[in-house]
Amino acid sequence: MLFTTVRLERPEGTVLLRGVPVQIEQAAPDAMQRLDLDGARPFDLFWLYTTQGVPSVPLRRRDVLFDELNADPETGQPAKYRVAGLVETFDNDHQEALCQRLIGN
């Protein structure tokens, strides 16, 4: 489990928010059964939870999130995630999103 902040881009390259506090954790292998992600491996899937309410620009499918504090160990660039499934919003408490870790550019 990792607590960090992310930058939200939609479409990729258009920054909508910075400093969104989140929790990121490895998704269980059964999460892969819920999605059809060509070439994805179970360890490329992560659950992302907002930790301080719903962002002013709520997350949605296909958003790209860049970890502002942690680098991807394979590239040395900021860790990068794409929201791969329908985002669940729980009242105005938080959002939960299944994300695919993106490697490279």
C-alpha cells in the first residue's frame, strides 16, 4: 500500500488537477477477470482510492494519473496509471478506480 499524490490528465497532456491525495495498492489477481486489457499482467493492475474526498474534477475511465512522489522502477519516470474501469464514487467521501500501470512513454 502506498500513500502519494497524483496529477490528473485528460486527455493525456492536459493537466486538470495536481496534488490529489490517493492510496494505491496492488489489485488481487481476480481483478483481471473483470477487464479485457490486452497484454496486461495481473501485477500491472492497481486499486487507486482518493483519500480526501472526491476531487473537484472527479476521476473517470481513461484518465491518466501520474504519481508525483514515486518513480516507476522500470523507467525512472513518474509512475503512470490509466483508469481502466468504471470509477465508483461513494457519496462525497471518496472514489475507487481500477487502474493499469503504464510503462514507458
